[in-house]
Amino acid sequence: MKLLTSNFLKCSVKACDNSNENFPLRYDANCQLQQDESIDCNPEFLINILERVDWNALVQVASDLGNKSLPPQKPELSPGDDLTDDDLAIIRDMHSLLIQTSIVEGQMSCRNCGHVYYIKNGIPNLLLPPHLA
Amino acid sequence: MLPTPYIKCDYETVYEPCEDSFLLLDGLEQEQSFLQTRFRNQLAIVCELGPGSGIVTTFLMQNDIPHGNGSIYLALDISPWALEATQDAQRRNDCQNRYLSVIQSDLTKCLRQNSTDLLVFNPPYVPAEQVPDRPSSNENDKSQWLDLALLGGEDGMVITRQVLDQLDTILSQQGVAYILFCARNKPEQVAESMRQQGWKVDLIINRKAGWEVLSIYRFIRQ
Ligand SMILES: C[S@@+](CC[C@H](N)C(=O)[O-])C[C@H]1O[C@@H](n2cnc3c(N)ncnc32)[C@H](O)[C@@H]1O
């Protein structure tokens, strides 16, 4: 699962919807990551993503996974602007983190109820056991 | 006519593309410019529920629907076999450079609320005594997964109803949903009750398929 996907996944337990702790999930530090260089960087796509992304959630997940280098504030880039070299460097970093990085094996849990979800073979399983569904 | 993906998978476990799947492709092709305009210059989060073989999501990726510069495709199925098939379809049709994540999930329970811009669903719509239970393990009698692809409980609407009831928390402010119905789902009644709850609902395409009439409705906020 690509790292950016963590920005869209919350706990499946209905009762957790009433808490602010069900998103993002907490990712285990031992998650196994993989880098896929085959996807080309498309600056416009990345700018559109940045505009939409929940930055705090991203910073938190990256830090769970051992990357503490993200700035606390979302980088400001707008489409149509002439991009400076610095902007392009940010875009390349974001591309490498959000799109090229995937979690292939590992687990994550809800910060509210503690339920653990697994990622196997790159596919996260967010189904609940029958007694929680 | 837009190209149709090449699909090959084990149809003993995964729903084989049928008239309903093809109607969905035709409907989405027809909606292409509507969607392009609606999501111009912005990221679109596309979520297909129940991708099965992956034919619909791959069609969207292949043809840059809603648009080329930025769609994120999320394919959510309850069946692990469907998710494998969907990844396979992506590879087979040279769409590896598109952003796709497949997720095993019961409907949209795991999705952050109000984040989906384009929702597409060809649900299990065949009327049946009840919706079958989920097999207890991936390896269990594989045909049980196929029952889940077809059987929709009372009026064939039990699963679709859950999605419609949640639509307001699933879709983003500009979100659009395309959902397929068969005549026995009584889609006109369903559409009318959604209109009364403030949705703009339009029939975008319908077709006779054998003795069944299939239709696709589009749901947006008023
Ligand atoms: C009629 S098939 C459609 C397959 C494919 N989209 C197509 O058009 O050919 C329905 C799909 O929904 C999935 N499904 C059934 N119940 C589900 C649920 N509760 N959550 C997620 N997916 C579900 C099935 O596994 C199956 O892949």
C-alpha cells in the first residue's frame, strides 16, 4: 500500500467515528517498506495532492515509520506558478515519500480502540472480525 | 469508443465481467466530460467499491477518468481474490504508473469521511433470502466469495442501501456517485426517496440484459 493511502484510512469500528483518534492509524515501526522507482514524478499531480493532503496525519505516519524529517507546516506550492529549484526539490521528496514508498508487510492500530489491522503482500486488511462488525 | 481493459482471472472466485460491468463502462464513458469539468485542476479521489476483476477501475485508469493530472484510485473489496485480480488487471493493462491502492474492506467503513470525489459501485444486487456471511478464511470454499458478489438480500438492496444511507458521509462536497441497479431493486422508488433527502439523482443509462433491465443512477448534492 502506497504511503499516501494512509491519509485516507481510518479505523473501521463504527464507535470510533465519535473520537478524533481513529485517524490516522498508528503504524508499527517494524513495517517493511519498499521503494518503487518505476513511477515517474508528475509535479502537477504532486501539487494537487499536497493541496488536499492532511499534513498533520502525514507527519505522524511518517514519524511512526521512522521518518522524522517532514516540516511541521505543509509546504506551500500552487499550480501554475513558476517552480523554483527549491520547489522542485520538495516535489521530488514528496513523490518519493508519498507515491514511491509502499508498506508491504506490517501492522497498524487504532489510536482509540487499539484494534490491530495487518498489511500483507502490500494489501491492507481493514475488515473487522464478526463480533466487531 | 474508449478501449476496454483486457481481463483474465479465475471466474470461480471472482465475478466475471458481464452486462452490468459493461453498462458501467459505457455510462462512465458517457460521463467523461461531465467529470472532467467537475474535477478540473484538482486532485480526484476515486473509490470503486467491489472492483471484482478490476475491469472498471482499470478502465478509469486507462482512460484518465476523471482526468489525467491527478486521480488517486482506491479499490475496496471484501474479497481478497478480487483485490489480487484488480492488481493483476492494472499490470496487464500497463497502468502501473497510475496511483492505485487496493484495500480489503467492508464497504467504505475504513475510509476517512467525506474524502471520496468519485464513487463507483456495481453492487451485489440479486434479490435473495439474505446476504451470505463472509467466509471465515481466504481459502474457504472459493465459490462462497462469488455468492458475496451476487446476492443482495431483500430486494437485492441490503448492501446498496448501506451505501446510500452513508452517502452523505462518504462523498466530498463535490462528490459524485454512480451506482448500478437492476429492475427488481425498484430503482425509481429508491431514487425518489434519495431526492426527498436532498440529493440530485439522475438516470444516466439503462439497458435490457436478457430478462433483466439494468440502470445506472448518478447521485450528487443539490
Ligand atoms: C457484482 S460484483 C462487481 C464486480 C466488478 N465491479 C464488475 O463490475 O464487474 C460485486 C463486487 O462487490 C464485492 N462486495 C460484495 N459485498 C461487499 C462488501 N460488503 N464490501 C466490499 N465489497 C463487497 C464482491 O466481492 C464483488 O467483487
